[in-house]
Amino acid sequence: MTNTEERTMIGHDTTEIRPSRPRVSRPVWWLLLVVCAVCNMATSMSDLHFLVGAGFGLAAGGCAAALIVRHHADRRR
């Protein structure tokens, strides 16, 4: 069984191997979080439209949520 497969129980004793989505590594999420947070701060201090800063803020929140979900998923294994 490779990293991109997971076993699923079907019926009583049979299992099926189905491909799972590839996971983004944790350092990539942290890098995206830092970049989005810095861009959010920079756009908040500049004269750019507030929606640009809000977009970076939402992206940073999404990265943080992905890190939290991944942390809890890894703890359950």
C-alpha cells in the first residue's frame, strides 16, 4: 500500500484499495500561512483596496484551518 492509497472496508471481511488525494506537506502550509499573513499586513498598511487585504486574510485563515485539520487527523492515526 503506497501513500496515495487507503483501504476501505466493504461488507464483512473484504477490503478495497482506492486512491486518495495527495497531501500537501506541512512546511508548505506554514510557508503559505506566513506569506499570506505578511501580505495581509502589508496591504493593510498601504493604500490598496481593503478587499485585497481581506483576501490575504482569508487565505491565511484557510492555511491555518488546513494546518489544524491536518494536526487532528495525524493525532487520530
